[in-house]
Amino acid sequence: MTRGAPIPETVTLHVPFRVVKRGGRKEMQMPDGAMQPRRTDSTLLKALARAFRWKRMLESGEYATIGDLAQSEGIAHSYTTRVLRLTLLAPDILETILEGKQGPKVTLARVLEQFPSEWSAQESQFC
């Protein structure tokens, strides 16, 4: 602006985005090619933390069976086994989740479904 030019009272800024539901909450999704901010999925991180904590408890002998662990935690046996399966995810996938760089295919609901045990097959499924 030059000296003496009037200052506009309003500025209009257009930001292209769309609102999508993810994990039961609404989230802004930027257009393809736009820089996406790192965002950790706290629900997914909490499930990973539980999985590794439960695995450690089972390996240490604190609980003899998954059923004992589930009963102690007050949750269903089937949910416990699905969460424990997260410890079998490929290290690269775990790293991207911890850094918040996972793609839209990596959600808690999706990783709790059955996935292949081979790491290369996991990467093709989730990446």
C-alpha cells in the first residue's frame, strides 16, 4: 500500500477445504497437494500404548492369560485380543503413527480389523 491509500476494512480469504468425519469427530481435509499439518491420532496412540503395556504384563507373568488380563481391566476378551494384535504392526507403520504422519487409511477401526502378519503386506494395506 502506498501512503495515503485507504486501508480496507475487511479482508476476504478463501481457503479450500472440506469437512469429513474421522473416528466419530469432524476434521478439516485440505485439497490434494496441500501441506497437511502433522496430527497424531490420540485414540490410536492410546490403543498402541495399551497394547504394548498389556503385552509386557503378559510376558512378565503378571497375568497368565488374556482372559485374566481382560477381566482385570474390565473389558471384553475379544477387544483385548484385537488391541494386542497391534503389537504385530510393522515398525515403519508404528513410527509413522507415533510421528502423526499416517495416511487416512490408518485409523483405529481399520487397524483393529484383521491384517496380514507379513510387514510388507501390512505396508501395502495401510500405506
